[in-house]
Amino acid sequence: MKRTKVIDALKSVEYGKDINVKGWVRSHRSSKAVDFIALNDGSTINSIQIVVDPSVMDEEQLKSITTGACIGVDGIVVESQGTGQTVEIQCKNIVIYGLCPSDYPMQKKGQSFEYMRKYAHLRLRTNTFGAVFRIRHNMAIAVHKYFHDHGFFYFNTPLITASDCEGAGEMFQVTTKNLYNLEKDEDGKIKYDDDFFGKMTSLTVSGQLEGELGATALGSIYTFGPTFRAENSNTPRHLAEFWMIEPEVAFLEQEGLMDLEEDFIKYCIRWALDNCKDDLAFLNNMIDKGLIERLEGVLKQDFVRLPYTEGIKILEEAVAKGHKFENPVSWGIDLASEHERFLVEEHFKKPVIMTDYPKEIKAFYMKINEDDKTVQGTDVLFPQIGEIIGGSVREENYDKLVGEIERRQIPMKDMWWYLDTRKYGSCPHAGFGLGFERLILFVTGMQNIRDVIPFPRTPKTAEF
Ligand code: 4AD
Ligand code: MG
């Protein structure tokens, strides 16, 4: 008989109908007359209850079906006697696909997230991680839907690149070698072939520069792909491999860029509230009691638009009134996470788009304001998260851009293709990068970025 997914079985109202479901056992309880098995196949947070009359199978075999075991069940859809669900399955036959020995690491409920990270390959089978990764999927759909509906083209930028977009030198270098035919030098050291591309290449830290080539040809593009940073930050907000969404738009100026940032984030949050109801209700209940209220709250508010200089004034006033920050505050500093969170969580109590940063703390490509001190950056700062978006209007003037590249001693010969956008038919344009995992953190209420990507990469950890 054809398998029905648990999500569909639970919606079934045809009592008396034959059905087949397959999945992993979440729990197995025995009472005198019947056994109850909660079965989940990952299609939904909810498990379906299987009611087993012990006469349907050998007693020892039935007992061997413990938490984590994989089984198939033939049965009849019946009205549930228990609370919460309308449907359960009266079991006629069970097929055991895989038993699960008692050393199954995900057996106990309430294990810490830190413990579960050691079993990233098995934590996927728990309710919490099932919810998180279904939401992650839905957010990826929301990203594509938003941009497609707004006339943006999905544009793929290279993962292996010879340029450093952010100019921070935090790049993973690419080398080649044949793992099964290791050549060694006289000292016995493995010989690497660094000459595959004829120059040094790295994994991309941002698709923006190539994205600008797309935008200045197709008008509006977005990228959505893996991004790599060799920054040695062991924080709950940083990964060495994360996913970034980078829209880039021709003829867009600063106000329009901020409108796009705000509209896009709100769309994604609305999408989660509309399409991930069961998973969000579960996380709200189990992980973070204020989650849904917080998500709804963001939709009701206009984000604050705050020039950096005013932000610094607010922080300085807080210091004058006795607020203690670990990092000193003065014009020119790169805001620390404590500063960002003070502005968003304590001062304004809503998301902030911070604009017009000092040029010395931002990348070379940002449009320089008339004061020649600040640039048209537009970062979005979020409660719980800190910086969720980094964006800017781009410098479209060829001479100013070359001046900035020279001043920062960025090797000019590597930038000729980028400069061509300014040389030939240059146009005003702007864009931003949103860290996908930081968005998922906000939407799920999870606390650590390692828990919203299936297989996290952080310093000293690259399991699997
Ligand atoms: O602010 P960033 O460095 O901006 C750029 O890379 C621009 N080139 C983007 C653009 O304008 N197209 O990074 C953008 C966002 C950050 O706001 C943050 O959300 C995320 O990427 N991010 C990280 N997320 C997880 N782990 C890391 N190590 C991250 N570094 C940045
Ligand atoms: Mg940034």
C-alpha cells in the first residue's frame, strides 16, 4: 500500500480507511491492553499515535520497538480518544526496518544543545531540530518568492574567487592536491599545487562585487549561496561557512535601499508566521515563550533610521548617565555587539537601520558622502541578534573609487573587471547582504547560530 505522510494522515477525516505510514518512533508506552507508539516521519512537528493491540505481533518483537526505531505501519484511521489530535491509527501490522539500540544518543529528552551539537548527524531527528530545519526550508522559499515577485533575477556568483570583497583578509585559500596520489618533497612534506588557476584563489566572503556586475546588466539581481569567512570568532553569531542573500539593484538610492531592507525582512517574518504555524507554536512553547509575540511585534513597527553620528550621541549620553559598556564609545569606533544591542533592545526597543558610518570602518566600495568622512552604509540591527544586514549605496564615480582603492593599497591589477562597471556606462546602484542564519536565529528563537544550520563550521570543528 502506498505510504501516506504523517502530515497528511493527521488531516485525514476518512475514519475506517486503510492507511500505511512509515517513520521513526518518538516514544513507545505499554499499558495492559494496548501499546501506544508515537510515530514521526519529519513531515511535521506532530507525531501520529499508533494504537497497537499486542496480539498483532510477537510480544518480544513489539517490545524491541524503542525510541528511534524505524517502522512501517498498516492500519485503519480512527477517531482519536486522546486530546489534542483528531486522528490516530489502529494498527493491523508492523514492519520493522531498523531497531534502535539503547545507546541511541538522542534517546533522552531535554538534552542540552551543546550535547546535541556533538551528534549533528542525529540531532536532525529530534522535534526541535526538525522544526528549525523545516522553518529554514520555508525561509529559503520566502527569499526566492520575494525576489522573484519583485522582478529580481537569481544570479550565481563564484564560490572560488581571486578577489577579497570586504578587504578584511579573512579568506580560506584554495589549493589542490590529489588526495590519493600524494606527492612529497625531499623532506617528506606533501607537495601542494597552488598553480591550478595560475594565481592565488580563495573561497568567497561575499558575492557582492560580481553581483554588481549582474545588477549593472540585468537591473535587479540577488544571490543566495554559501559564504566563507576565516575569522576566528567563537561567538553564537558567527560561522566560518554561512549562507548570504545579496540583492543588488541599479538606480537604487539610500532611501530606497532602506525600504527594500525593511520590506524584505518583514516579508520573511510574515512568511514564517503564515507558513510555519505548527513549528513556531512548538518552539514558542518549548524554547522561547516570547517568540511569536516578538515576530508579530516586528511587523507592526517601522524600523528606526538612525545616522551613526546620532547613534554615538545616544551611547555617549547613556555613558554619561552611568551605563557601563565594556568597550569605550567615541565617534569613529566600530560598534560592538553590546552597543548595537543597547540601541535596539534598551533605547529604541525596535529594529534600527544605522546609516552613514565613518568611512574608515567600512569597505572600499561604499559611496562617500559630501562630508568626505562618512559613507552611505545602511546596516540593519536587530533585537537578540545585533547586525543582521550589512548594506550600502556603492561608489559609482570611477575616480573616487580608484582613489579609495589606492588609499587602501588594494592591488589594482586584481580590480580591473570591477572598475569596468564604472568605466563603461556607470550607474548609481546599491545593495545589501543578509546573513541567512542570523535571520533563522531570530525567527526560531534559537540562541546559537550553530543550531540553525545542519552542519556548522566553526574554528576547530569540521565534523562530517
Ligand atoms: O556586513 P557584511 O560583511 O557585508 C558584506 O559582506 C557585503 N558585501 C554585503 C553586501 O552589501 N552585498 O556581511 C553581511 C551580513 C552580516 O550583516 C551578517 O548578517 C552576515 O552577513 N554575516 C555572518 N553570518 C554568520 N557568520 C559570519 N561569520 C558572518 N559574517 C557576516
Ligand atoms: Mg557588516
